[in-house]
Amino acid sequence: MNMPFRRKETERDVAVRLSSGTLYEETEQRIADKIINGIASFVFIAAQLALIVYWVEHSGVGHLKDPYPYILLNLVLSLMAAFNAPLIGLSSKRTEYWATRRHEDQMALLRNIHAHIAPDEALEAGES
């Protein structure tokens, strides 16, 4: 997300993040988020459903040789689930991180506002 008030990142900033390893972590997490956004869409669900229907209808003919218990289809779906589970966990951790960070920023803002309002409250309490 590009904020208009953020300064542009310089080459030195990138070099520092690269040397600390945070650039790689951020890139991996962003890729995982994009994959999760694709997986958690109706287009993906419809495509997966179409694949399963096609597989079941054409399982005995042509190049698909997977009779009724559909062992190969089961293997493919199990592999998809095995790869999706860690990505979902990574995306969940990232969402939790951003929610915590947003909460901390809001609390800091409220403390700052309260610090500016508190002297006025003390002045009003002293007059009455």
C-alpha cells in the first residue's frame, strides 16, 4: 500500500533492509498474501470445482486413467491442501501483525491527543 505522505525509499534504505533480511521476509510475505488472495476467491473455487467435475466425468476415457475411488484426484487435492495450509498460516500471522501495529498506532495517537488536551482540562479544573 503506497501512502502519499511516505517518503520515497532510497537505495541505501533498500541496502539496509537487504542486509538485515527484512526485505526478503517482506517479499515472501507479500507473495504469500497474493497467493492467498487468489485462493480465497470465487474464481479459484469455481475453477477447482470445474476441475473435479471434469476429472470425474472423464476418469475412464482418454489420458485420465483414474477409476472410481479417484486415488490420483485425492492425491492432487491433498497436495493442494498441504501447500495451502502454511500459506494460510503465514497470511494469518501477517494480518495479526498489521492489526496489532494499527492498534499501537491508534493508541499512540490517542495518547498524543490526550497530552494536548490534558493541560486545558487542568486549567479548567483550577478555575472552578
